[in-house]
Amino acid sequence: FDQRDGEIWFNGEFVAWKDAKIHVLTHGLHYASAVFEGERAYGGEVFKLRAHTERLIESGRILGFKVPYTADEIDAATTELLARQGFSDAYVRPIAWRGSEMMGVAAQNNRINVAIAIWQWPSYFDPEQKMKGIRLDLAEYRRPDPMTAPSKSKAAGLYMICTISKHAAEAKGYADALMLDWRGQVAEATGANVFFVKDGVLHTPKPDCFLDGITRRTVVDLAKRRGIEVVERAIMPEELSGFSECFLTGTAAEVTPVSEIADWRFTPGAISKRLVDDYAAEVMPKQAAAE
Ligand code: PMP
């Protein structure tokens, strides 16, 4: 992945993709003092770029550091990099991390570095294929109590249990895993939020110990625009047998119907289809969508 052509924006400059390197004694690597974003460009524009940039800056603030660029500067860098890479539809990965000036838990003097990379990652908008749904396992690890982790930050360290859970699910032939939270309530997948349908109403867990995804909020708005009621509440795993449909939402996942979670079964249906389609329309740049 590090041997590609193209450029990466690195601390204010465009550098060759292969040369965007850091030292092995980087604090972000040893102590997970890093925050990142995942964004998608559609039709040459990053969907909800400002919201992602603001979340990146806020994630850094929660970890106790100031991202040394303004939101305007990061947005401009992203837009210019997208044009220089020449992609119209792409995935965007900004990251900010503490550098290598000090090595130890304390890193007060370490530089805060910022990089942005953009690569092609086709969005999966073949609705027919999507409507088959993906299979999820139930993860062993649980999302931590906000008293034990900075759960509002898109912090690299919080993904340790996600990678372990995703690998365990994949080893059993599943696409992903549903994670419960520390109380045993349904939380989210390893990189996407979760919704359920019962009697025409959408149910989704309250994001009080995991990321309130930008896609999640978009889908809540799209559903309300269609007159679909949305209930945000605590959902216990025992309730899963009572839901007819289930789908995941996330920048990478977009709206992805789910057909199985461990022993529970769902049939992707009308509400999932409506929101897959509405989200596909919503992400397109407005003038392009009007053409
Ligand atoms: N939860 C986790 C753990 C994630 O990694 C993501 C993807 N960023 C989401 C939820 C969905 O967030 P968004 O819709 O902002 O991409």
C-alpha cells in the first residue's frame, strides 16, 4: 500500500506517496496518540467534508492536542489533493498524530503531524447486490464505558478491539461483527453504526459510548424526510429476534443491509432499499445530481 504512485499531503506539503514516511519511534505508533477520519468523495466532491474536518480537530482536542491547521486549511488541502490525484470517486484518510521528539507516556513537546491520503475505493452502489445483505458475527469485545476511554474521539487506539473483532469474524466466514457495549446493549459494528426496522419504525442505539457517525445522522435525516419514525434508544441483544430489517451505516459502508447477526435473521426490505437509494442520491454533488 505504501508503494503507490501519486501524492500525500504531509504537514503542509505534497510529497510523493512512497516518500511519506515517519520514524519508528513515533509516539502515535507506540501509544496510539493518533486520530483520523474516513471520508468519501463522490463526483469530485468530498461528502460533508467540513463535518469530518471538524470531527478530526475535535478528536485531537479530546486526546489533548491541537491539530496545527485550521479547518479551512485542511479542507483546502483535501480539495487540492483530490484534484491532484485526479479522482472523482475516492476514499479520503486524514490523520493527526504525536511525533517522535520524546519517547515515553508523556509527549508534551512532540510535534503534532497531519497527513491526508486519497485512494480509489469503489463505493458499492449496485443496489441489487447490496440488498442481499451481509452476515455479521457477535463480537466478544465490548465497546468501553466512556469513563474508561475517549469514546467520542475517532482515536486510533479505540480500533484495537475493532481489528481483533473483525479478524475473528472473518476467520469464521462473516463479513463483520456486531459489538455490544460494556452494559451489554447493542452498540455498533467494527467500523459502522447499526439500525433495525420493526413495524415500519427505525430503531438505533443511542450513541453514548461510540461514534455518532456522520452517515448515521444523515440517514436519520433522510428517514425523517420520508416520514419514517426514528427511535434512538437502548437496544438489548434479546430484542434482535423482533426486528425484520437491519442495516449498517458509515462512510465506507454507506448503507449496507444485513441478513444475519449470529443466529438472528433479517430480510433486507423496503425501508433498507429506500435508504440505500436515498443515501446514494444524497452524496452526489448537488449540481451533478440535478443534471
Ligand atoms: N463507528 C465506527 C467505529 C467507525 O469507524 C465509523 C466510521 N468512521 C462509524 C461508526 C461511522 O461513522 P461515519 O458515518 O462518520 O463514517
